[in-house]
Amino acid sequence: MSLRVRLGADVMFRRLEEEAVLLDLDSQRYYGLDAVGTRLWELLAEDDRLDAALQILTVEFEVDPKRLRGDIEGFVDSLATSGLAVVEGRPGDDGGAETGA
């Protein structure tokens, strides 16, 4: 089962060359993204399937897929903890049917 990452509707994204800044409109907090985080955000904005984004990132950044998965899942967890995204499809979830997935 693939994780789905739904980006927060109240989060503004602004690319600044290879990096980006997020602004959470609810909390008025800013967050900085490095090049990989920026590219991940852009990919998830197009397609919320984390596996699809990981495949693209593995090729674009020429990194070990297992290491990238661990790093990205940690990053996605921090996005969810900060209220910038919602992660769906984890083992133990009550299923995506009730969330409209």
C-alpha cells in the first residue's frame, strides 16, 4: 500500500532557486526546504502518492532508494506533525474510505 501525502490547503509555497519557503497561513510560521524537500513538495502537489515521488527523486538526485525512503518518510512525518500535510495509508490506519481517498 502506498502512502498518500495531502499537502495543507492553508500552506503557501514559494520557490527560491533550488530551495523553497513554506508559510502556514494558520500559524503564520515559516519553514525552509532544501533542494530535495522543495522537489518533493512540487511532486506531491502534482500527485499525492509518496512512492511515485520517491521513484522520481531517486533518479533525479542519484541516491540510494532505501536511504531516501527513510529520510523522506521522516520529513513527511515532520510535515504532518507541523500541520503542513496529512499522511494517509499507514498500516493501522482505519482505511482511506472515510477520508474521501
